[in-house]
Amino acid sequence: MSLTTMSSLNISLRDETFRQLRDIIYEKSGIFIPDNKKYFLENKLIRRIQEKNFNSFEDYLYLIRYGSNGNELSALFDLVTTNETFFFREPLQFDILFEYILPEISRSKGNNNFKIWSAACSTGEEPYTIVMIKSEKKPDMKIEVYASDISEGVISTAKKGIYYSYSVRNIPETYIKKYFKQNGQGFELDNAIKSSVRFLNINLTDEKKMRSMYDFDVIFCRNVLIYFDDKAKQKVVSLLYNSIRPGGYLITGSTESLHNVTRAFKPVVINKAIVYRRT
Ligand SMILES: C[S@@+](CC[C@H](N)C(=O)[O-])C[C@H]1O[C@@H](n2cnc3c(N)ncnc32)[C@H](O)[C@@H]1O
């Protein structure tokens, strides 16, 4: 058992309490924290416990279970999620979207109107990248862009639209000049781009909320399935399947294969990248 020491707090996360907290996180979000990551949860929670003036992890567990009408669960999601993202991440996937996938869908639908969802968008770089490329390269397309995350904290950062060097480092210079205003150390995104994305708080394992998202031409669900175990992956991928119209596509992170997760989608190789088509 490890011991966490802070100035006025000297408490440890007992194995049994760890397991109970871990199971609640898994049950509510699909995020699975293995036994060897106990220190991760302990480090994330200790500050919160101090903020709450609690004396033990058991007090915190009690709050999560019975005490906060779900509000603390939202704070807990903010703490345990990994939100790494940046603009123009895996740019080949955006090329494929605009040069192959949307033209193909347009031919089959007979129009240029699309619905795209960045599911697990973190601080917004992914959906905003889509909107900027559309505005730059395909102004004749009409795209409704939805973006969602389980963490309220990242959604509120996304809505502000102010970014720093790590996040903007891959943005081509022409886009920086056209779509951002430098503001001290920060880069503030143009209002027209910001207002083109509808942000929502959606837990990908929440069947009711997932049912409200339907008829999408393309869903980006990148770099989030890695935090789930196989069972949760299967559940989320099958809910995403229902949210995509026949002929639409699911795009995962390039290292996340659906090979052992589902046979429902048809893997399609475009320019050496794999994307998943709903048949
Ligand atoms: C590493 S970020 C990926 C961001 C972006 N898609 C990208 O690839 O750059 C993973 C995001 O998934 C979100 N997430 C984790 N579990 C989730 C769940 N059950 N439902 C919705 N979002 C979740 C996290 O809050 C985090 O912002």
C-alpha cells in the first residue's frame, strides 16, 4: 500500500477503496484503470480531497456514491481523463475526409450537405481543424459539425477558443494568419470558426444520450478507445455504429484498430490509412 503525504494530509489509498473507485469510474465511463495504475488515481484525487477538506479517500468515495447528485462524478471525469490533443493531428485523415470520403458520400446522396461529429473532442482542436479546412478548401460544402466530450472542463476550454504553442504547433502558417489573433502568449480562434461547432457533454457509454446523436455522415472517435477495455470498446463502437447513416464512416486514431472489436464496419484502406465504412 502506498502512502501519499501532503503538507497537512497524510493519507493512503487502500487497495479496497481504490478498487471501488476504479469500478465506479469504469461503470460510468468505460475508462479502465488497471491495478498497476493505482498511483495514477491516488495522485489525481489527493488534491481534490484536500480542496474538499476531507480526511480520507473513503470520505471521497462516499461523496461520489451518495453525496452530490452526480456533480462530483463530473469533477472526477475531469480529473481522470487524458485530454492530450492538438490542431492538425494526423493530417492524412483530414485529407482523406475532404478528398475521398465526403466526395463519395456526396455522389451517393446527391448533395453537398454533411453532418460530422467529433466524439471525444477534448479541448476542441479536432472539430475546429475540420471547420478551418472546410472553410479554406471546400467553401461550397455545407457541414454541420458537432463535438462532444465527457469532461465539462475541456468543453468550456473549447468554447473559449484560446490556444497555446503546444496546441497550435502543427497549424500551417496561412491558417494561423487567417483564423487566429495573437493575444499575449495565446492564439485566439476566429469567432466564425468557433460558432460553427456545436459542443455537447456526451458520455460515449450513455445509451440514452447516444441515441440522440443520429444520421451522421462521418464520426471522428480518435484516441479515446485506448482508455477502455474490450467490453466498453464494443459497447461504444456499436453505439457509434447506430449514429452513422448507412454509407457513412467512422474514423479512429491510426493506431486504434477495430479488428478485434467489431465486424459490423467494413475496413477501407485509403492512401494507406484505414477508415471504417458502415454498410
Ligand atoms: C486523448 S483525448 C482525444 C482528443 C481528440 N479526439 C484527439 O484525438 O486529439 C481523449 C478524450 O476522450 C474523452 N473521454 C474519455 N472517456 C470518455 C467517454 N466515456 N465519453 C466521452 N468522452 C470521453 C476525454 O475526456 C478526452 O478529452
